[in-house]
Amino acid sequence: MDALFNQATVGLAECDLSGCILRANDYFCAMLGRSREELLGRHLSDIVHPDDLPRTEALLAGLMTEDRYEVEKRYLKPDRSIVWTRSAASLIRNERGEPEKALAVCVDISGYKELELSLRESEERFRLLANSVPDLVWVSNADGQVIYTSDRWTKYTGQPADEALGEGWLRTVHPDDVEQTMKMWADVRARGAPYETEIRYLRHDGVYRWHVVRANPYRHSESGEVLAWFGCSTDIHARRLAEATLRESEQRLRATYEQAAIGIGEIDTKGRFLRVNERLCAISGYDRSELLAMSLEDITYPEDLSVEAEMFRKQMSGEIASYALEKRIIHKGGHPVWIGVSASRVDDLNGRPLYGIRVIRDISARKHAEASQELLINELNHRVKNTLATVQSIARQTLHNARTPAQAVEDLESRLLALSRAHDVLTRENWEGARLSDIVEQAIAPYLNRGKGRFQVKGPETRLTPQQALALAMALQELAVNAAKYGSLSNDEGLVSIEWYHEEAADGLHLHLTWQESGGPPVEPPTRRGFGTRLIERSLARELDAQMKIDFLPEGVVFTADIPGLGKAA
């Protein structure tokens, strides 16, 4: 690294944060005409020009927050002669991230400064000449950055001279001419050849006026290198006024067409497209050339043709000036697209229709939202009615079969809670279905406090329809309540096994589910079928077109279900 530091072809120097030089390479020493021994340990104040010292010290102090700066400044050789440099300094931190020292990279630009001085000597004579001619005179550097404009430039454009420097003059160029001007300017600089072109400048009164712009390169007398460009702009607006007016109109229209976030199209009196913008192409799916070979009728949804036909006829006959409607068009992909159309008309000087303008908005998302909202409302009505019917049936059967009012309240409450828990599961799934494991989990949740391992649940992932989920939730609720009161959950040792599997049948996939109790008190078959049994074996089985059966075996109740119409596993 030391070798690279010393052999670098630019000046490199390190100094501490107080400004004392710690290290300097050969280039830096040679540039300042001092030996390394003379430089090491010396403060910047000993070698920096007094006029540049305050700024240098301020920039060095600023490294603590900025980490880097770049500046042109002067160094002094031992004979007090000046060395101009372009210097860039960076902060170096230690391994703990603390500021430790600064590294300066210096390039000798003395030759450039001498040339700059020479040019400055003739600047006043040139300025007098430039301000004496009626044209707008300007000078740029070799990179095309404007470094001078004549007084007439400011008087003509209203732009202060300092704002025209660099590329600031572009703000006075007509927006439509900027890109072309920059491309041409870049090409001319690359070739180093004189050029002439015509562009529009903004006058102080806000009017763009055409100018012919001419420029010639100024070259180094020996190397031939382009050092600057001298140019002038001459107002030729009178010659171009009519052309400019027409062109500006076309460009404004084109900008409106192509940048609009809505579809715009022009159609003739027969409905054929004359002009379309990109957004209309995107809405319809057709590219520009395809649409220009079609008519409005060609892309209109067949069932909506009559919606606009009469209004279009009245508009083109002059009976109405404008209208608005919503209709469908056929996308190139074949699907319908809902659009909102605002239709107006352009007339000639005699009031005869020339063409129509169509402003088109894609409203498919809104239409889809409206349809979805209507569907959801209908679905909600359907579900509310079904839920109320279910609650009504549960309430009627519970009250009819309860031995006492207290038992009726308890049974009704537990059954409604089971229905509510099933609804919670379906709501989480947007009522598109539910997993059987979630339905089972909700059904047995109230009884998990009766001891660990009382339930053994096993089965593959199974997706249920909302109807299947509600029916099984009610069935499992009845089985769980019965087990807690009389069966295997009524003591401390009983178990409940819940298992299911899938089976292919001639009519599709079936779900086989088994609830089996064991370890509870001996079971005696009931003398009559209670509400829970009838609900499961009759109502729920009929609702699902399923086979459901409850067997009261001495060792425990066994419930089996064979449910058709099973969807794919989740």
C-alpha cells in the first residue's frame, strides 16, 4: 500500500485533524517543490495560500460531519509561486469508527488556470462586442455548459445572466425543443463542428419565438482541442409565426392525448376511429393500428349496440352536442370491459360536424364491486334466513322436549353456542367452507378441562361446505353434551375417539366419521329417541343426504356418519 501511495499519479497527502501533514507522496512533494522531510510535520498554514487558508481550515473542521469535500485552492512553493490544485479530502476513521485523520487527493490545474487568466484578459473586449450586436450572444465551455450570456439575453428572455449559466438556459427553450436541442448539441460537441439550427426561446413577455442558432468552436492554437463554443441566436419569429402556431397546437393536443390517464379517441361521422391514445389501446387490448382500422361499433358489446346508436346519430346530425353513458366493449382477449363514455363533437366553421371525441374510462372495477356487493347482500339475506330458520327449529324442538324450563334454557343456550362457534369458523373462511378439524376443535373445546387426553382426534385434512360444517357442528354438540351428562365424559376415566377418513364411491368422494365413547358408565339404550338423536338421525342426515346412526352399546355410544358430496382436501 505504501508503494501505491508513493507512486500515485496524483498528489496524496495525509494530515491530522489539526492540519499537520503526516504523510505525502512523491507527486505531492514534486507539485509543491518541497522534499518529504520539509513537508512532514508542517501545518497547512505554511503551504496553503493565505487567501485560501480560512476556507481550507473550515472545510477540514467540517469533515467531522461531512466526511468529504472538494475544492480548488492554491498552494505555495518555497519561492512563493502559486500551484493551483483541485483537491478532494476524505475523513479516515479508526477501527472504532472514530475520526483519525484526513486524506487529500490533489491534481495540479495550474495550466488550466493560466489559460483561464489569458481568456479573462480578452473577456472585456469580447463583452463590449457581444453587447453591441442585436443578437443573443452566448459562450459555453467545451462540455456545453454555458459560461456567459450577453446583456441582450437578459433583456430579451427576462432570465438573469446567472440563471442562464450551466444548463439554466434550457428553461427558456420551448419544452418540445429541449430533447432535440440536447441531442444535437451533444452530437455537435462530439464532432467539434460548427452548427446552425432553429429552436424556440421564451421571451420576457411569455411568448415563445423562433430563433436561428449558430455556434462555432474555439480551439487551442496548438493542440486544436475545443476550449469553448461561441454562439448567437437571432430572432426569426416573424418568418415562423404561422408554422409555430400550428405546431404548438398539435403538440399540446398530442401531450394531452398521450399523457392522459383516460382513453381518448376521435371518430368520424360514421363511427370509424381517426385517432386513439395509448390508454384507449390499453383498455380495449388492441394496438393503435388495429383500432384505426375499426369502428366504435366493431368493439361494442352486441347487447349494448342499441344503447349508443341513437344518441350517436343525433350527435352527428347536430341535434345534440354531447352525451354520456355506460356500456360494455369487447376486449381483444374476448372478455367484456365496462366503460364510461363522455361524447362530444367538433364542428367546422359552418357548424357542420367534423368528428366526434370520446373520453373513455374503464369502470370494470366499479361494476365488479357493485355486482359483488349485490351478491353479498343476497347471500347475506339467504344466510340470515337459513340461520333464523335453524334457530327457530332448534328453539321449537328444545322447548318441546325439555322436562323443565331450566333444562330448556340450558339446552337452548348450549345449542345456540354451538351454532355460533360454527359460524365463527365459517366467518374466518369468508363462508366459503371450513376445515373439519376446526369444527371438531370448536365442538370439544368446552370439555377439554375435564382432563388431559380425554379426546383422541384423528383424520386427514377435510374441507366442508358451509352446510356440512353447520350440520356436523350441531351433531357433535349433541354428542358432546350427552357424553358430558351420561356418557364417557361424565366420569374421570372415560374417553372419546373421533376419527374420519375419505372413500371414493360411485357418486363421488364420501366422508366417513365415527364418534366412539369408552370407559364411561355402562350404557342402556333409551326407551325413546330424544331430541338430539332425532336431530342427528333425521334432520341433519336428511339435510346432507347422508347416513347417520347412533348406537347405544353397553361399552359406550357410537355415532357413525357417511356424508357424500365431499370436496377436495384443503
